[in-house]
Amino acid sequence: MPRKLFKQYTPDPKKLCEHKHMRIFGGHLLDQNLWHLNRYSVSGAFAVGLFWAMIPMPLQMIAAAATAILARVNLPVSVALVWLTNPFTIPPIFYFNYMVGTWLLPHQEPLGNVEMSLEWFTKSMGEIWQPLYLGSVVVGIILAAAGYMAIRLYWRWHIISQYKKRQQGRKKPSSS
């Protein structure tokens, strides 16, 4: 895995403890398990980050950081994955989550006239919050499980392929 690349861009835990939004976590940020790059830590971080990325709420990064600390998975990866939902991707992702929620809730009809504006969203929140949050939680759980499994499988494949390359490099041509 590209450990050197990750470590190059990973913030210093001591400096992170001093950040104004991260002070609430105190000394928990110094736990070495939050900074390890192994298949358990990174796959768990993918699950945490993908789940919280799907939940429509402010300060998703704080929620992802708190969950990563409680689960003792890689903190930078889990917080970085929350940025999958950004100003460009939020409308289609949350609309999809809303449609999943309307599909799951009985007697819930999708809204016909949807505008991608903050004004429409705040005005319609009373009508859309239940299917939006139900769909977001369901999609978040599915993505978290899929991300966890995908990273675990990829990591295993990568280790096996590196092992096979080393084994082939060690074989000496037979002299007969």
C-alpha cells in the first residue's frame, strides 16, 4: 500500500490536538492506533468515513473523527472520506438517498418539483426529512459495508501479488 504517500500528508497528532475543533477529543488523538496504516485500521476508516459522508448534517468531519476514535481506526482516512459529499456532489447524493427513503417508507410519495437550492431545501425540510434521513442511513450502512469489504479484499490481493512477485524474484534459473 502507498504508506509513504499517506504518511507524507498525514497531520502531526500533537498539532492536531491543538486545533480548535479537535480539542474536544483531548489526548485521545495521541492513540497510535488512530494513525496506523494496516488493513484493519484503513478498512474500518473507510466504513466510518463512507457512513458519515452519507448523513446530511453539519460538521460531518467531527462525527467521523469521534467514531474513528471510538472504533480505534485510522483517523485521517475516515475524516478525509467525508469530503465525498462536497458542494458539487451533495445534490445528487442526497437526492438519491431521498429516493431510497421514499422507496422504503410506506405511503411516501417523492416530491415532484425539486429545486437544487438552499431556499427550497429549508422550505421543504419538514416534508422530506424522514425519507432523506432513512435513505441516508440505509445507503450509509450499505456503502460502509461495501467499502470495508472492498478495502479488505484489495489489501489482501495486494499482499498476495507482492508475495508472488518476491517469490518469482527469488527463483534462480536452473542450470542443467
